[in-house]
Amino acid sequence: MAIIETKDLTKVFGKLIAVDHVSFAVEEGEIFGFLGPNGAGKTTTINMLTTLMNPTEGSAKVAGFDIVKDANKVRSLIGLVPQDLTVDEDLTGMENMMLQAMLYHVPKDVAKKRIEEVLRLVELEDAANRKVETYSGGMRKRLELAEGLIHYPKILFLDEPTLGLDVQTRTVIWDYIKKLKEERGMTIFMTTHYMEEADALCNRIAIIDYGKIRALGKPKELKDGIGGDVIELALFDNSKDFSEAIAKMPYVIDVKRKSETYKIKVAKGEEALPNIIEGILKMNLKVSTVSLIKPTLDQVYLEYTGRSLRENEGNREEVMRMMRNIRRARQ
Ligand SMILES: Nc1ncnc2c1ncn2[C@@H]1O[C@H](COP(=O)(O)OP(=O)(O)O)[C@@H](O)[C@H]1O
Ligand SMILES: [Mg+2]
């Protein structure tokens, strides 16, 4: 069953169409990712779905409720962990959580137990009484995650949950996100511009660029969709070019020989590989090295947007945010 459903969802800022007639459905219990570069329209989409901003055109339902007409109902069922830092540095983790509980009208007697529980979930119980200014970047993000969970939301929105964190800390956050889905059956809508993150976490991904969805599917489907795996193979006998013979083998789409390596484009890599090796042995040749290379989401992204996602990293927005945080920390 679709728990989020949008129809031609659109947001216009002046002359800029930030989100352009976007239609998609998120199934209950899945992790759904919006993958795209900065300025693609990810945060704007989250802002509309979480009722912080009204659409210019189109509509969306979240847990069965209209984001404009039933905004209050929607708000009570969702949790949001925004892109920017939201915790108060001068307060302890516990105090931040108590504020959040008050904001969401969690009754006092329930709040204490819940705070303990969600802090335990993100393993911050030992740091709960320390001021947030002593926390690492990863600990702050975990506290923000805990804040988003205080009212037991049905759906959690995560806007770039690991932006600016180092790779190791990032994988720790991934584990918490997976736990929420697996142990609590929570539906998660997240945005990211990290390919590995979308690949590691999301059941399905929409690639968004210039406000439009360019591709949507399971990571594997998207990868398969761009046409085939590549087998890289070298032979002991380099006296001749065997490309033509290899090209005639089953599953083979295309063969290129570059120096002494054959790059063989194939359908269904796992099935093709043993067949090709067998074919080569039958020709009385010996394989010296072989590897199967699967397409990456990077390639998928390039295919659908015509540019590499990597070009967008280390951008101005991220630098500005870091500057803001540094300034805030110094005050
Ligand atoms: N409040 C706003 N006013 C004007 N333009 C905005 C506003 N918010 C976002 N934009 C613009 O809309 C586009 C999409 O922004 P955003 O949704 O934040 O992208 P993302 O989260 O994918 O980086 C960008 O070009 C951005 O500059
Ligand atoms: Mg954003």
C-alpha cells in the first residue's frame, strides 16, 4: 500500500521551478531515496511533504491525508530530521530531547520513558547529560535522529542524514536507519547526494535533477537497466587478438581489446562468466586473470542526467553550512 503518494507535485520560486510535476508513490515499510545533486529539489520536496511549505501546483497524500487540507494530521504522523543542524549546543542531549517532547505534545509522564528509549536506540544514553557542544558530528546527528523519533512517527523524513560526516560515522548512521525500518517497520523517505548511501540503504530510488524525476526503481533494476555487466579478462596467449571468437559466445554483447585485456560487455554477468570461461578453455587457451564488473549507480546517474554526481560534491552550499556551524560554535 502506498503511504506517500504525490501527483504532479510542483514548487515554483519566482521564475525557478524547484520541483517540477513530480509523481511517485512510496510503499509502507520501505526506505525510499531521493538521489540528486545540490539544487535538484530534494529539500523542497521534503518541505512540502512535511507541510512546511505549500505546493504551487499538484498534490500529495501522506498516510492517507492531504498535505494541505489535513496538514495537522500529517504532522502528527511524521518525524523530520532536517538538513541543517537543529539541536541547541548549550543544552545537554537530555534537555534537547525534553524540548522536542514538549514541542510535539508528548505527555510529561510518557516523555521520560520515551526519551530514554530513543536515546538508547541511537546509543547516546551515556552522553545524555553532557552539553551538545562536547558532541562529535556523528553524535549530533544521532541526537537529531532521536529527536525525529520522539512522537513515534509512522513515517520518518531524513534530509541528507549523513551530509558532511566522515565515511565511518556515516555507516554507523546507516545502521540506525536500517534498524528503524527492520525492527519498527518504519517507512523512511530520505534524500542524499551520496551514491553509496542510496545504494546501501534504499529499497527504491528516484533520481532527481532540475526538479524532475529522471529514473525510478530498485538500485539493482536501475543498474541492470543501463545495459549489462562487463567481464575483464586476460589470456596467457597474447600473440593474437581473440576478440572475434569471444564475440560469438553466448551472452556477449560487445568485445573490446585494450592492451592485453579484453573488456567483454555481457548480459547477466553471473551466468555469462562460466560460459565464457568454458568457451575459452575449449579454444585451448588459458585465462590469466578475470573479473566481473557490475554497473554502479554512478553510471546510472551519468546515463540519466548526462553528468557525474561527483562533479557536484564539495559545493558551495556545503561550505556555507560548515561556516555557519563554525560561527555558531564560536559564539
Ligand atoms: N525559499 C526559496 N526561495 C527561492 N529559491 C529557493 C528556495 N528554496 C530553494 N530554492 C531553490 O530551489 C532549488 C531547489 O532547492 P533545494 O530543494 O534546496 O535542492 P536540494 O535540497 O536538492 O539541494 C535551488 O535552485 C534553490 O536555490
Ligand atoms: Mg537539500
